[in-house]
Amino acid sequence: MGTIYSTLLSEEQKLRRQIEYLQKQLEDGSEDILEISYSKGHVQYYHRPLKAGETRQKRLYIRKSERGLAENLAQRDYNRKLIAELEKRWKIIEKARSVYEQTSPEKIGSSFNKERQELFRPLILSNEQFVLEWQDESYEGKPIADELAEILTARGERVRSKSEKIIADTLVRHGIPYKYECPLDLPQGLTVYPDFRVLNVAQRREFIWEHLGMMDNESYASKAVTKINTYMRAGYFPGITLILTMESTQAPLSTRIIEMMIEQYLKD
């Protein structure tokens, strides 16, 4: 499933959380309402109590010193109406997602036999085909000096640091496609070599992942700031298309942080 499905699912989950939160605010079951009237140009607030199973009682005047009660009743009334509207939207999105799940145009290509598949190019690729095309791009990364320690990932690639190996191996463990130091041409006419170019398969979105490994080194930190600013001038913004992890001598890279980044940006 692609971006549309992910968006529908995300919106459905968000609405459900909002509805559950609002319902929790109304857990006591009170149906008390706020009534407002005007007398000689002045606003007057009234509280009309009503408990489940009881008839509506006489309304009670709310004094200025009891304004908090008026605010609470107004908020409850707003919450009740908001829940009704959110539920309408939630049901529409739930239905749309259900319909979307019942169609699979990206699987049509693979439904033909191999000989026939070789004769046409699918207009809509399956996730597997999309990943293969994305990974099939040949490229030449930055050379790593021979005198540096040889650090190999689970895929047998040589990387520059143990932290990069941890990131790469965690990506593999979670099934996230990546390219290590694959060149990227920026609009400014610059070619950069991000630590990782990674793919959210469900959304078919590419992210840049930079690990800043010596942030307690003043010279390194200064260059890191320049690097981030270069990305932002090219339209890659942290938290949107740019993933950043960092560490220092006193605060080494945490595998848990890597996994949180993967869950946040690279899963459905």
C-alpha cells in the first residue's frame, strides 16, 4: 500500500485517539448543560443539572465567582459536539480505507506469468518492484582510506565508524532499504555523500540520514552545523526529509534512539 493508504490509516488512528480522549473527559455521564441569557445588556449564565434517569431540574444561577463552572459546562458541551463530528469523519475515513484495502493495482503486474511480464512495463509498481528499482541504481561512494580500521556491516559493506555499522545493521534488522554514502546532487550544484539514503517503503519516500558522531569536538560540530544548513537550503529539513542522530564521548549512540527513528520515519 502506498502513501494514500498510510495517510488514511494515520488519520483514522488520530481521530480514534481524539475521540477516546474526549470521551474520557465525559466519563461521569453527566448531561448538565449551560444556559445563557441576557438581562439589561448583561450576560447571565445558568447551570441546569441532569443526571442519567432523572428529569431535568430547575436551572441554577452561576455567580461571577463560579465562572469556572460555566467554563467547565461550556467545554463539555463543545466536547460532546466535537465527538459527534469526529465520529462522522472517522466512519467516512474507515470506509475509504476499507475500500482501498480491497483494491491492489500494484499487484496486477505480478499476476501475469514471467514470460508475459517481460513484454510490458507496469505503470504501478509493487512495493517489491519499487524497492528493487530504487536499490538497483549503481553508484560510487566516497573512498575509505586504507589506514582506517576495517568495519563491516551485516551486508558486508565497509563503513567509517562503529556507530554507522550499528545504524546499518539496525536498518537491515527492520527490513529498511538503504544506500550507504550514495551521492546526492543538490540544487546548489553541490554533490554530497549522506551517511545513508533510506526508504520508507509504504510511503515510497526517501529520507537522508546523517549521523553526527563527535559533537563534543568543536571543529567537528561547526562542520556539522554547516552540513545541516546546506541540506536545509536544498530543501531537506530535519524531521521531514532529514533524519539526524548524534553522539558525543559522554553520550554515545543508543540503539533505542535508532529504533525510535525507524519507527517514526521509516515504518507505515
